[in-house]
Amino acid sequence: MTATPDSPGARAGTAPDAELSVGMVGYAFMGAAHSQAWRTAPRFFDLPLRPRMTAVAGRDPQGVKAAADRLGWDSVETSWQALVARDDIDLVDVCTPGHTHAEIVIAALEAGKHVLCEKPLANSVEEAEAMTRAAERAAASGVRSMVGFTYRRVPAISLARQLIAEGRLGTVHHVRGQYLQDWIVDPDAPLSWRLEKDKAGSGSLGDIGAHIIDIAQFITGDTITRVSGRLRTFVDERPLPSEHSGLSGTAGSGRGKVTVDDAATFLADFGSGAMGVFEATRFASGRKNAIRIEVNGSLGSIAFDFEDMNVLHFFDGTEDARTAGFRRILVTEPQHPYVGAWWPAGHVIGYEHGFIHQVVDLVRDIAAGSDPTPTFADGLQVQRVLAAVETSSDTNSWQEIPT
């Protein structure tokens, strides 16, 4: 059975005989998260295919070997080309910086490999369009692809989508989205590839703003059609790193230019007529990973903050006004999306579970011959919103989103 975000999940029973052989490109922050997901998913969910962590690729021979030993991969390659060319790889998982996505993904799809690609899909609309065309061609031969907007798989966010789809909020009027971090608020925090436009494509806009764009469209079932945005860089130069790990690093000698935005804000119109307000920044002191979404409708509202990720706040405006108010829903019941595979009610889950749920849905869809979501077309639409926000900031104008 094809999994959906509404599927409660079930604890794993007898392991299937058929394997899905996975090769991963990249092994840093996202590579570690994806590795944990591939290891864990078949141990808690009944899957029609058994993922096998066959190979991981990276340019540094010692680094990739150490990562394979640490993360649980069977073998290593020192080039993505060698990994894609292997006959024993069924799926390529791309966990590299954005400027490498298009080349790796298109080659993998043309080689007949299923693909999971981290977000944002690419560094430009043109690259995303080429990747989407390649995915559509591959799908005709049964080759599947998915872009990794993992926050869709947070049970509380999936529950929010259910409530809106059921009409519990009535007509949606307002959508508010924020993604707030503070990991580069220190002007002496070292430069990283995420601060270089040729590698990252954009800064807070693409790195974290892409997530709230996707979440907002996912839970409302609506599409952003027009934007007016502003981008700002607060620190123009930073120390060059002597070493880097995940989002942190150690400053070395010399300085380098920051070529992306530190913060992004934009207004948005949705196809239904709803209004949106969005903010993405890595300069919100004290906010570590605050993904906040609020949707207000004619009959009620929902509100979510990832720093309290097991909770959804829901206001039912049809209740008696004397006792109506926001209700705090602890999204840990077996009836909630994905939660039935985990712990007893009230025993919360964490950041890594979104990646596990992503693997579950992807494996089930591949086995069923169904196109997973979010599709590359979904990723392309987000890319078009990102590009429109950037153009709007440059030209001080409203920008329509092409369809």
C-alpha cells in the first residue's frame, strides 16, 4: 500500500526479501541525517522493500571511509560518477551543496536510478527545470524521484494539513510563516559554503525559506502566485574557516566575502486569495530552529512551532464563545500521522523522525510504482518562488510566479 502523510504507520514485522540498494552522495550534516533514516526506517515500519546501505561517495578518501564506518555504509566511492555507474545501486540519495544537484541527479535518472534529492532542488530555476524534465522522462520508465522537504513528515504538520483539508478552518484568509535561526549572528562566525552564492544559490531565502514556502503550500493545499520581497546581508565579510562541521566551524586566517542574503522577508498572494507573510533569517538571536506556521480561516486557526514540534495549536471558531480558545494537541497518539510506529502516547519524537518518515513514504511509493511527493515539479515551483522573491528585492516590485 502506498504511504501518505496521513498513514499512521505500523511496527515492522517480518523483513521483506526484496532489497532497495541505496547509494548516497555526501556525508556531512544531511548525510548523517539521511543515513540514520535508512538504518532506522525498516526497524520500525513495515516496508515492502528492505533498504540496503550499499555505498556512500565523497571526494576525501579518508573522510568518506570514516563516514561509512561511522554511519553504517557497506562500501565507499571517491566520486559520485563511480557511484551512479554501479550496477548494484537502485537509488541515489543526493546530500550535497545545491550547485552539484543538477549534474548528479540528471546523471542518476538517466542511468535508471531512483533519486532522493535534498532541498532546495537546485540553485536556479533553469537547473530545476532541467531536473524536472529528466524526472518526467525517467518516470515513464518507472524511475521515481523525490525532493527532500522533510518537515512535511512531522506528524503535527501532517495533522495540520488534515484539519485544513477536512474544512475545519473554513476559508483560509491568512498564512504566516517564519524560519528563525541564530547560528551566524556572531560576525566572527566563519564563512561556509552556505554563505557563498555560487555553491548555495541563496542564503536564508533558499536554505531555510524554501522550507516554509513548501510547508505553507503543503498544509493549505494552495499555491503562491505572487510575491513582494526584501533581502538583506548584515555581515559582508567573515573569517575563512580552518575547519567546518555541520553548521559550526572554527575561524582561521584571512577573510572571505559573504555573497548571499542573511535575512529574507516577503509578502505573498495565494491562488485562493489568501494572504501570506514570510520571514527567514539566521540572525534571530536565541532562536535555534524556530519554524513557525500559523493559518487563520473563517472557522478556525492552526499554529505550529518546530521548537515544540510534538504540539499543534488548534482553534475551533465554531465552539461556544464562552469556552472557545486555542487547544494544545499533543501529537503523539497512534491515530496521528506516522506516530503508530513509535512509542506510547505522550512519548515524543524528534528532528530525525522526519527523515525516517521520508524514507518510509519513498520506499512504499517505489514498491507501489507511484510517484512520491514532493515531486521535482513541486521543488521547481518552490524554486520559482525563491527566484521571484530575489527579483522582487532587486527591482522593488511585485513578481508573478510562472506556472
